Amino acid sequence: MEELKSWSKAWDVETLTEAVGQVVILKNKGGISPKGAIAAPKGGTVIAAYAYHDDQSGLYDVVYIHLDGSGSLIDTQHEQEGVLPELFHSPDGAVWVSLGTTSGKELDIALPLYGRSEHAAPKGTRPFPGKYAASFGTLAWFHDEDWFSEKKPDRLLRLEFADGSIQSNKVIKLPMPKNNKISLDPEGRLGLLAVLYQEEELLHRTLDGQGGVIEERRLSGFEADMLQVLELGSERDMRVIFTMENKLSLGIIAPDGRRETHALYELQSPFYSMWEPMRLADGTDIIRFTFEEGNGWAIVQNKGLRAIFTHSGERGYTNRLTGELLPIPSSKPLVLNDICRVSDQAYRVIVYPMMKGAAEARQLFIAQLEL
């Protein structure tokens, strides 16, 4: 296969240095729609996006925006093999992408961003709409859950690598219940955690490399509106972040069943949603969320809250613990697209302005912050 080529167009780039962090602004007159980001080697970041030709035709280029460890734009690559990019890490840490083909029968293909000339053209597989979950050993895992059917179980896609290439893929249907949270333990075993709301229980299951359940336990007396997993494991503490109305809390469950609950923060209105945590370092995780008036992220470190940033109309994000403002020069409400690790002490936040109707945002804001 041919290597990716640099995009033939150019961004209008502006960099702002603020007290809280650096903000890089990418502008495209036709519009830009980010599709997710992932950490790259040496503190870099790759952002997948649609760069629109204009604001009328709906035509766009699939591009990968590359930032270095300092946050500087180093390249934009043009993808021509497919659409609907889902970035992921191969087990050796290389950045790959899953794409949907656009010619002939709809199929999924997976390709590395670098070193494509060393790979044959991939064979397409039946589309799998799930999201990347984790990589370890020789495997990369994706997770799919159907929110529109109570009867369809969660599914896993297992990609097996050898010598830097995909050797096999397998779709695994998980036993009910559905809507599981996925976590990888230090030994590379996948853990599932499901909230059984009617029973007020947590169901914790451990899977082998084939997706079979090798261990499970139920934890009773647990209530939560929403929950995300920070750490799972039957031989170590389970750590979960959860909400009850407008309250954010940390739950810790020891292997012998002993429990701790740590109140972290209370908003003025209820939480609406939470995304999968992003691990910054051992014991430090970042969780994106939305609430009635806006969105934000919380940094949980060990048993406490290191920071919580929210946006609810002001021009930027305010750290509610310190009052510091991360200015974002937009008069529109802001959408928090993704957060990426830079180092144990630094991360990047990808934000764009919310537009009305079918209009696409013409700016992408990439803020780099330190703990």
C-alpha cells in the first residue's frame, strides 16, 4: 500500500499562551468536524477529522492532524481509503485506524497511519460499529453496545496481531446483561462491570482471551445514576466513579468486599452523561461529562479530586476548585470532543464551538494543560 500523503490544503493556525495552558486554534473556512483523538509517541497527539471543502456541498476530506509533544502542528495527512475513522493502538503502541470503505460493498478495514508500504491491502470485514477499548499482548479490543435493543447483547471485536500486522479478527457476543463497562487489568485480562439497577447490584466478570467468562461476582447494595470504571480486578481494589443526581463520587471496593465512598464534587444541576476515563498515570484519571448547563472534565487522583473544569456559557472552562479560567475565544457554546494524554503530568483537550442546524464549526481548539 502507499503511505499517507500530506493534505494539499493548509490550516489557518493561531497559538495562544494563557496562564492555565496553551491553546492552538485551527481554522478552516469550509468547516471542521473532529472524530476523536489518540495519544502518539513522545507526547504527540493524532486527531481524526473531516475537513469540509465549503459550507454548502457537504464534501469533505478525512484527515489526521498530528501535534508534537509541545503542542505544535507538525503535519496533516489525507486519508483516501475510507471514512468513519476510529483511531486505536496496536499492541506495540503504534497508531492505527479502522475505516469504513466507500466503494462497492460496505466493509471495515484497519490500517496503520505510518508504514503502510510494508503492508498488503487489507481484506475488508463486516462492519463493526463499536469503539476501541484497549490493547495488550497481541490483542486489540473493540466494544459495541446496542442502545436501541434490550435483547441484543454487547459484542467484542478481537484483533490479533503478529509481526506488526493483523492476523485474525473475531466478533464475540457477550453473555447478558448488556451495557457493560470494559477495563483491562495489568495481566491483560478484560473485566466487565454491569450495573443491575433493579437489584441495586454490580456484576463484575473477568474474561479470558477468547471472551469467555472465567470469574464473576455480585456486589449488592450499590446505587448510581451513571458509572464509569477506573480500575477492575478480583485481586486488587475496584475503583469506580459514579453520579447520583448532581453529586460526583468515587467508590473503592476491596477484594474482600470492604467499601469506601469519597464525595468529590456537587454541581448546581444534575449530571447528564459521563465518558470512559482517560488514564493519565497510575492513580490519576480524567473523566469527561455533561450536565444541564454545559460540559467539563474532572481529574481524580488517588482518593480525591485534583481539578474539575466546567463550561456553562462563559468563554472557556473554569476550574471550580481554584477559580482559574482556561479562555477559549468563541462566543458560541463549546463542545468537548476528546481528551488525550501527553505525559503523566500533562494532557490535551479538544473543543469546538456548537453551531446551529447543519453548519459545521470552522474552528478547532486544542488546549494543553498540566496538573
